[in-house]
Amino acid sequence: MAHLLHIDSSISGDRSVTRKLTARAAAVWRAAHPGGTVTYRDLGANPLPHLNSETGLARFIPPAERTPVQAESARLTEEVIAEVRAADTVLLGQPLYNYGAPSAVKSWIDHLVAPGRSMDPETREGFLGGGDFVVLSTRGGRYRLGSPRHGWDHAQTWLPHALSWVGIEARFITAEMTAVEWVPEMAELRTAAAESLAAAEREIDALWTPATANA
């Protein structure tokens, strides 16, 4: 039975364009996979704890020697790895915050990359590849080629490298200029923003055709 892991990371609540896009994509996935199951994780509302000087060592300490705090951190790592391993498709909503990924996505990655569990520490082979990993990315401003901030989206360049540790290849669908609704200075970009959003929605709607879903 097909299984989807749906992850949100926006902290913008009902105003979030990213959440609207992931909800749309999840609906498209369900339509293409009748009877499929879904696991949902909300990193924006319930972020994983960031690793620190104690918890960061948990994955390198024998279970019997871990402190209670380290044991809980290791348990969370096992949980997120199991979620990805169980999914045929992972759907991640990733808005751009201060030119980078939300810190909750970074923490999720830090838990996911675990030597001996999700990748081989000697060969660097990742154990979690083979599935479909779709990132729905939103950017408040304009970052396309020719714009003043082209190349400033470090989230979209960082994530594929981070995921490569565990053998995952990501594909991106991006909508930009999403801040036009609440930034008056961007009023002249409303048409371009609407076109960018519509293009992203079309890509989402074409993600899982019946032929692709049954492949």
C-alpha cells in the first residue's frame, strides 16, 4: 500500500502559502493513490529539539550508557528515520526564512542523518533513497535569474546536499513573491506573483498521474 509522509515547516499558520501548497499536493497524491496512507509531521508547530552538546553525542554512545536526555534524542532520530523509510513519497513544505531553510527543517535533517542508521559511516552510502521526495518551496521575494537577489536562496541549494548523506534526491516546485499580500512595496509584483503561484499549482496538479502512481 502506498504511503505518504507529509511535512510542514512554516510558522505562518493560516497565512502560509507553503501549507496551502502542501495540502493541495497531498490531495493530489490521495486522488492518485486510492487507499494510500498518510503520516503527517508539523515541524512548524512541533519542531524537533535542536541538537546540543549533550544530545548531539547520543548517536555515538551505546544505548545503555545514554543519559535520559540522550535516550530521548536517539528515540526521536529513530522515529524520523522510520517515517522516511516507510514512505514511498515524502512531501516537504519549505518556506525561505532569512535566505535559508527554517531552523526546524535543519533540526529534522540533523536527526535524520545518523551514521549507522540512515547512512554508512565508512562508505558514506545513504540507506533512505529510492523514494520520491518533493519539496514545495516558497519565497517571499523575487530570486529568479536576473533579479537582484538571484542566488540568495540558500535553502534550495543546501537541502539537496544535506539529503545526499542519506541517499535522497529531492525535486523542487517553487512559488515566489508570496509576500505581495502583506508588503505594500511589492504591489507592482502582484501579477508576476500570481503567475508564479499558478505555475507551481499546475506542477503540483501534474505530479502523480494514474500512470505515474501505478509505475
